Amino acid sequence: MTGFKLGGVHHVAYRCRDARETVEWYGKHLGMDFILAIAEDEVPSTKEPDPYMHVFLDAGGGNVLAFFELPTKAEMDRDRSTPAWVQHLALKVGSEAELLAAKESLAAAGIKVIGPVDHTLFHSIYFFDPNGHRIELAYETQTTEMKRRLDAVKWPMLEEWSKTKRAPKHAQWLHDGSSAK
């Protein structure tokens, strides 16, 4: 035990190419309000001289998405050892209709959208922001029974994976169409 319990995520931070473009893009395409900007010439935690702009956006439900623009650093890139589909930010929407409306709005703005993809537990669409970060919008479809069944196999699945590095089949029902409703 740690002696403390986390109270949630304060914010998630990514790098961006252009702070203004990022704030405007997230406001226009995802309806996020711009809530705070912090600019410094020195990193508070390390005292390194490194000017930056740190912007914060309201992602709903008390969640905050933040970005750093770092003009003195080399052009940003992604981790080339990790497939582009792995590192992403998944955000919730409230209904299937909202998911489809988001897809239509993004596509109309010229943004390439994949999906909706049916993951049994949720339906998602995927796209990239102007910084190259993959974004997922997801609508929850899981039932109480699905949650119960997945909870019952999470540790056995993890244990089998740890030993074999092969996908365990404990929850194959997620993929074969026999899901518990």
C-alpha cells in the first residue's frame, strides 16, 4: 500500500508545434474551452533555462488537457519504435449520435477519420490533431454483465500474457460476436 489514494488526473500534457493553433483546433473541432496559459523562461522543476508556453484546455468532467510549445527544441516527432495507433488520447462522448456527429463534423473540416469501430465495450472514431497526436472519441456500450465477466478474468489474462506473450482467450467473446449483453 502507498499510504495515499489518488484523487484523479490533474491534467495530461503533450507537446505541440504551435500553442495558438492547438488551442484554436481543439476549440473548433472538439469544443474544448481554453482555460489557462502559463509562460516561463525557466523550467520550475529543473531550473533549466528553456522558454515555453503551457496551455490548458477543458476536456469536460473536471479533466484537463495541456500542451507545451517549446520553441528552442528540435522539431517534435513521435516515438518511431511504437506504432502510431498505440499512443493516443481517448475522450468520451455521450451517445452514438454524438460520435457520428463528431465524425461528420471532422470529415467536413477535411480531417481524415477512421471508424466508427465497434470494440464491443465501446464504439470509437480515430483521427490526428495538427501536432500528429492520435485522438479517439469513444461512446461506452458495455453492460454490467460485460464488466463483471471482464473483471473475473483480468488477473488470469495478465498472468498468462506475462508467461507466454500471446493474447489470452479468456475474453474471446469480445471479438467473436458472442458478447454478453
